Amino acid sequence: MTVELIDNDLVIGELPLGKRPAVIAVDFSNGFTDKESPLGGDFKPQLDANLELINAAIEKKIPVFFSTVIYDNEEQASVFRQRLPALNILQRGSHWVDIHDKFAHYVNTSNLIEKHYPSAFFSTTLAAKLAALKIDSLIITGLTTSGCVRATCVDALQHNFMCAVVPEACGDRNQSAHEMSLHDMHAKYAQVLPLSNIKEYFQSL
């Protein structure tokens, strides 16, 4: 997918990716990938694209992180959950918070980011883990494009990471929201780059 800016968009500068990237796969948990979930959708193409990207990253020893939304009590993110009651299924220990089986081989306690809000950065350990690894660029994928992916992208920029969002590896229940969010991220916060470009970038490192 190519994102095209329009005349009313701001002029953007070059934002090349750096030499020490990491991947953050946002919320590929069963709660968002299972069509039986009130939060879910049919995201098989995105799952397949994400697996391809993760395998390419691991081949080059590029760190990969996964995020999942988990709640332990009623106080956590109470306003967010009041606005979106379906989030209440995401209880610790439930099937819904586990990362999809397609990625189970790659998930461990050190690369799983637990969160309560849309951004994978907000009140989590992600920024500290990236700093410890001296990461300078972030490749962002996940669900959903207009929600947690966009929030993570904005926060990544605010942590001064150069960012790329991979459109084939992101999905949304609303296709218009998906496309508008990709446009908005590309116009302001990140590059939106196809999977083929990211794989070439990995090989160049």
C-alpha cells in the first residue's frame, strides 16, 4: 500500500531508519485476532505478514517485542473500559490475553509488554527495554491501526525513535479508519513502508 499525501498536508522531511531497529507487534493477542471475540476481526493476512516480518527480523538478530492488554482489577484503566466495555474480557489468565499461537514460539517473558491502555509505551517497560538495547528505530505492526498502533506510533515519536509502520501487518475492523490512520501517521509521525521495503532494510544492516 502506498500512502499519498495531498496538497493540504504539511511538507515532511526525510526520516531514514537507523542502524539499531526493533519490531513492536502491537496486540496480536487472541482478544483481537479471534473472530469470536467482541474485540476481534478477520486478520489472517495481517497475521501472515507479521510472521514473515518477524522471521526476517530474527534472521538478522533484530529484537522483537509483543504487547498485550491485561487487566488484574477493576481500577486499571477504568475510564477506558467504561468507554469500551468489551475490554473487560482481557483478564489475566484468560485465553484472550495470550499472543496468537502463530507467534507463540517467539514470545517470552522478556519481550512481552503488558499494558492497560492503547500505547505500548504508556506506563510500561518498553521504553526502558529499548534504551537498554540502544535501539534507534522502531518497526510498528499490529491491531488495530486506528487505535493501539497509532497510539504506539505517536508515543514512539515522542520518545524520539525513527518509526516505520508496515501497512500489510496492521489491521482494523474499519477499513476507512485503517487507511485514514496510515495517512495520518505517514503525514506526521512515521514512514508507512511496505513489508518488502522493511525486509530489504533488514538485509542491509
